[in-house]
Amino acid sequence: MIITYFGKQFFKIQQGETVLSFNPISKQSKSSKTGMGAHFGADIALVTTNHPDYNGLEQLSHGERTPFVISGPGDYEVKEIFIKGVLSNALLINKNYINTIYILSLDNINIVFLGTLSNGEISKEAHEAIGSPDILFIPIGGKDLLDAKSAAKFALSLESKIIIPMDYDDASLKAFLKETGEEKAEVVDKLTFKLKDLEGKEGEVIVLKSI
């Protein structure tokens, strides 16, 4: 599995020949120019929130590859990958949005992508669906999203093996690493690993640099 980060919450996950993308940045985004130049073919596109910072599906078609789009709660099966979307709420610039938390398994690695979560008060259904993920993608930048302290508390409560922060700046990242006791967290351009690499991991933060 290879994970690449393009800024905000725009990630590419490749498992074998299969490419998934989360929350591509739209060219209409006013808050981020990072990641707009990323253009590749995805098999599955997951959008948590219908907002220009996270819904740039035009970035994900290339050649004959056009993604199957998942943009809301429900149960899905695409390319033998089971994906569950669970409803939560987001508040972006004083406007209410639906945020979908995605739970899926790739190569027997359980992944949870929290999207634009603004607080840790999620439903019982969401908690049960999330469980204790192997990899947790969590926003930490504050403003309308979880701030560093809330994000750290929430991430550690889930007993995730690996925590990947997103939607951050230098200040929020530094604060998050301090709150999680991970000041010496690994910083990588891309994250490549297999199921066996998760052995012995508990609450380890890995920081991906945006391309």
C-alpha cells in the first residue's frame, strides 16, 4: 500500500493496481492552491463533504480511468472493497454540511477517514463502525475542524495503530505532536507499508508532507 498526500485532505492510496482518492481539492477552492496540480486516474473517489476544498472530482479522471464516486453515507462494494460511510456533521465558515466518515479495509488493513470532523461527539453508530482502526486519518487544524488538542484526545481514545494528521499548518502540527507525545514522529514524502508493518504499533503518528 502506498499513501501520497497532496494537501488539505487530498490523499491517494494505491493497493496493487487499484487507486483510491479521498477529498480531492477543487480548482474552485479559495483556501488551498496546494494539490490542485495533482491529476491522476482513480478507480474510487471518496468525498466526505460537498465543499470546494474537498470535492474536486475533476482531478481524478485520466485517460480511460474514471472513478466510481462515493459521496455520502451508505454501504458500498467496489472492486471487492467494502466501504461504509457513516453520517456526521461539519460546520465550515458558519454553514452546516454533511460530513461522511469512511471505514474500509484494504489488504486486511482497516482504514478510517474522518473527513471534516469538527468535534469528537459522534454517534454511537459511528463509534461502533470505527472501532479501533489500523490507520486513522484525522483533521487537526482547528478553525472549523478538530483542533490539535481535541484531535489528539479523540485519536488516542480510538486506540489507532497509526495516526495520519491532515488539514494542518506548522503550528497545529507542532501542537498535535506535543499532545500525542510524538514530537519525534516520522515525516515522509510517501508512506509505503504492508500489514506486517503494523505489528507492535500503537498510537504512532506519521506525518506526510504534501507534494
